[in-house]
Amino acid sequence: MASPAVSFAKDNQQRFLGELKDLLRIPSVSTAPEHKDDVRRAADFVANDLRRIGMENVEVIPTKGHPLIYADWLHAPGQPTVLCYAHYDVQPAEPLNEWISPPFEPTERNQNIYARGAVDDKGQLWMEIKAIEALMKGHSGKLPLNVKFIIEGEEEVGGESIAAYVRKEKKKLSADFALVCDTELFAPNLPTLCVGLRGLVYTEIEAQGAKTDLHSGMYGGAAPNPLFALVEIISKLKDAKGRILVPGFYTKVKAPSKDELKAWKRLPFNEEHYRKTEVGSKVLTGEPGYSVLYRTWARPTLEVHGMPGGFVAAGAKTVIPARASAKVSMRLVPNQDPDDILKRYTNYVKKLTPKGIDINIKVYSKGPASVISTDNRYVQAATEAMHDVFKKDTVFIRSGGSIPIVTDFQDVLKLPSVMMGFGLPDDNLHAPNEKFHIPNFYRGIESIIRFFEKLGK
């Protein structure tokens, strides 16, 4: 017997999709100063709908950056409290010429909605709000549990404001668990809960040689070259097999449990398909002796993202650069402490620095990994709810990425997060032609409704 809330959601699918399209038309690109007003408009759009559906104490909270949105409904005594998280900001849409339909004109093709932010994260934000609307309507103005929302507009630019707010407003945001809808299904039609994320330390190594750029004919052979120094340093951070050489880097690494490894083996994963269609390279690299999923979900990494410095325009210019830098990050796994890793890495880089070069290490972000235990009642209720909707057993996966807010919820608010996402691996997050599979939008709404109903029984 479908609950009245589920029936309401099914009857209102077209309206929900229409509202999502209106939100997708707002170019809330958080990294672009020229879109500051659009970001604010998106915040107001979301806040107005929260008010309309019956949420209380709705605020658009100004920050140094883009506004946060808070709302709550706390009239279910004795029932658990959920803190719902999502973000309304989006990535830039460039390169525009690669979009089949314009990024801010949502377009339906073969059961997908194409627009920047469709799956990351406006579509998933809208699932949360529409689930609450349906619950209110289906339960005559009451919710089966207590609900708080915290929604941000800076997820794509580092999320500084929400990190500060969470630390300042611990009491206001206190809850029993968090619902985070910003992840994906492992495969189409396969209900998935993400239970682990890697941590991150993102640095920039700045190298300085001479006091000014020099002519390589006059000074080559006498002046230190910071680009060469960086090449020398970076070449010694990893060996040819992909093992990280920072002393003590692996000492605290916690391996996944035998059960988890067994479960990963059962997932529908084809390494060759992954190499060809997702990576598009001749071979896959990484530490020997570990599967691809193990390497990307539960092993730490070190990557170089870019090396600005010297002369990079077309043509030739014989210059020994005075300065150069390299952006280097490390993904961390459970039990690795970001401060400890940063210290070991810094000491090692300084030790590798050739003479005549001064090194400074800038840190852009750092946070630990998080793995959520699957034997809590929130994960179990979510598992059952998704089974009801998809008629299949829910799989537990980890993600190689990092969602800093999940770590903040865990460390600052002491909340386990249920990461329930409905994206697909080919949804083109952060790329041209981003999409959200419309049936997954509807299934997401229904899964959240059933999840909250189970908890509020």
C-alpha cells in the first residue's frame, strides 16, 4: 500500500520537474564574481520554496562569500532529527561550444534533463525539498521526524562559510544524523549508499631561484632553475610503481575489512570498460596488487595537477624562470592524520630541495577520510527504503573523492551521514552536457519519503 506521501509525489512529478527547471535556469556559478547576484537569486528561490511547503524559521544567512540557507520543522517529539544537506551553487559551464543545448536552458532528451547543476547538486537538492513537501501533504501538515536544513552556495569553491557556521552553531545544527544527497548510484538501477570518502591535503610547492628571470644563454650553467628543481623533487615523491616515498606515509593506513572487500568483488565492475570509456587511456596505472576499486576508494594517492612557471606562450623564449610552482595533492584513507601527513610531506620536500632554491609550501585544504559504520539504524532504514523503490538489494560503496562537509558533520557535530545519491557515473558532473536521469530524480524523492517514514514509525 503506497503511503499518501508517495502518491502525492507521483501525482506531482511534472510540477516538481518544472520547478527544478526554473532553478536550473539561474546561473549560480559560485566561483565567478559576475554571477554573485545569480547565486543570491538561487538562494532566495530555494528559501522561498522551503517557506511555501511549510518549513519554519527559514533564513538566508549572509556570509563573507555566498549565503547559507537554514530551515527547520521540529514538532515530532520523541522522533529522530535529520540535518538535510545539499548545495545550490554550480561549476562554471565552460567550454560552452561543447554543450549540445545551452547549459542554463534545461532541455529534456531521452529521459534526461541536461543543464549545468542538473545532478550536482540542484536536482538532488530539489529531491530533498520535494520529499519534505510530499511528506507534509501526505501526513496532513506534519512530518514523521524532526527536520533541519543547511544548504550552501560555496560547495564548488571550497565551502569555507559552511565550515565556519557548523563550528559556530553546533547547538542549532544538532541532530541524530545527516542526509547528504550529492553522490551517485554505482550502476544504473542499482540502489547505492556511499559509506566512505577519502580525505584530502591540497598543496602548492612554490620554488624561487634567482631574483628575476634570466637569459638562459648568459646564465645557463650558473643560475639555479626552479622548474628543474620541482621536476627533481616531484620525481622522488613516488616510485615507478606508484608507491608514495614520503617517509612514514603508509604507517597509519587502515585497510578495508574482509567483508567490504568481498562486497566490492561482487559489484558490476568491468575494468576494461572503465579503462576505455571512463579513463580513456592505453593502460591503467597504480600500485600493483590492488584492484581498481581498492586503489581508488581505499588507498592513498599523490597527484600533480599543474606546474605554472617560466615561459608558456607559443614560440620560443630562452628564459630561466625566477619562480615556478607545482600543485600537488594527496588523497588520504582512514586513520591517516592530515596534519601528520602534511608535516611528513613538507619535511621530505625540503630535504629533496636542490641547492640555490627556496621552497614555500602553501596549503589550500586539508581534511581526513571518513567511513561510516553500516550497522546504525539510519543506514539500515535508508537501505530498506531504497530496496522498496528499486526492488533490489542496496550496495555499499566508497568514493575516491572528498566531501569536506561530511567530515565536519562527523568531527564537529558528531553526526553519521547517510550519503544517498541518485546520479549516474556518466552524468558529466563538472563537464559539458551535465545531465540527471529523470526517473532517478523521481526515485530519489520516493526513497527519501520512505526512508523518513520508516524512521518515524
